[in-house]
Amino acid sequence: MEDNKRQDQQINIELSEEVAEGTYSNLAMIAHSNSEFVIDFIRLMPGVPKAKVKSRIIVTPDHAKRLLAALKDNIEKYEAAFGKINQGGGSPSFPISFGKPGEA
């Protein structure tokens, strides 16, 4: 019975033109408190010592864990279709301080 209720529920999601265009980000910084995860999506330009946060998303720990599972699932599907993602030379290095880890 519970499965039928879930199938009957529909959510209409609106996507404005501005949001549909997307925002390019090549770096994400994640911090957390006991009640939320804060994900800052940043655009880091080569040779520029300053970077801008382009978007900040705040989610509950439960949603953060679901996001992790969804990303893992999508990466596995992507690699099955297009081949393994090469992570290159590892983490970027930059002289930027974002505060203490774990603060939100």
C-alpha cells in the first residue's frame, strides 16, 4: 500500500530560464555543523589568486547523504557508458583560506 502512495504522489518542479542555464564551477568547498552541510560552488580561474563563490547550497545531513548516494550512482552510470573518469593530478593547490573545517 505504501508503494502505491509513493507512485501516486507527483511533484511539479519549475525551472526558470536563468537557473536552467546553469553556473560553471570547478571547485567545491564543503563545511558542516551538527544540523547542516554547506556546499560552496566556486569558479577558480588559472593564474588568478582570487576565486568567487558562484552558488551556496545548504542541506540537512540526511539530504547530504542522499546526494552522495545519487552522485555515486550517476558516476558509476557515466563510467559504464563513457569510461573511467581520469582525476588528473589530484587536488588543486591554492593559497585561499575558507575558515576552520566543520564550521557552517
